[in-house]
Amino acid sequence: MTNVTYTIIFYLFAAITVFSAAFVVFSKNVIYSAFSLLFTFFGVAALYVYLSADFIAVTQIVVYVGGILVLLLFGVMFTNKIMTTSLRTEVVNLIPGIAILFAVTGGLLYVFYTRANWYSTGVQLQGSVVERIGFETMSRYVLPFEMASILLLLALIGAAYLARFDKVQNKER
């Protein structure tokens, strides 16, 4: 493929990601917002693939799309009266928000174009990144990996404890 094709593919996935993320923020319906979050996560994963970060792309899909987004969708769909609930805020700070958006965007673009030393290299990555990550995780970083898994297990147990139904039923009596 040519350079122009790569550029078109990049801008296509970047546009999908940005527009679906904007729809997440500006949608008034929670279910539409959650489903457009799906496209945002897939767009980010496609950008990772484009950047030759295949492990991070697969992790993005498995963790965010497979885990967090499905959990969010189940939570939204199992909530009673979600379609009739008005989730609008009374205070709208549109003018200060747009001013801050332009100030931050302008500052970032200024830093990127004036301060950053961008370079490209002709060296292609050799071998599998996944193999190296797996080796490092199971050799040098096995203790932090196990500590993180125990912490996540404790968070899951705590969430299950907080979401028990018998606690709510006992308070009503």
C-alpha cells in the first residue's frame, strides 16, 4: 500500500474515534451513548493496530469492549426506568467550556509544533512484542502482576458485597 492509503486509513479511524466519542458526550440517551462508546473503543483499537501495537489493541478490545463496556451496557439495561429518567443538568456552562477547550487545544498544538522534536526511523520492529511482554510479566514482574490480580479480586468481592439484594430488602421491612 502507498503512503496516501495509510494516511487515509489513519484519518478514517481517527474520525470514527473522535465523532463517536463526541456522540458519547453529547448524546441525551444513555443507551445510545453506551453503544457509541463501543465504536470509540474499536476506533482506538484500530489506531493501536495502525501504530503496530498489536498487543495493546487486543488488550483494548478484550478489556474495554469485552469487559467494561458489556458491564456498562448490562447495568444500563437492567436499571429500571432508564428510558424515562431525565439526565439533563440544570446548569449549562457552554461558553466557558468552549473557551477552555480552545485554550487547551491551542496550547497543545503550540507545544507540539514548536517544542517537540519529531523524527522517524527506517528501522522496523522485529519479532513479537507479545512474547517479550509475556516473558517479562512472568519473570521480572511476577510479584506486581500477582499483587494487581489480588487487588482486582478484592475489588470484585467488595463490589459483589455492596450490590447484595438482601441488604436492600431488610431495610424496607
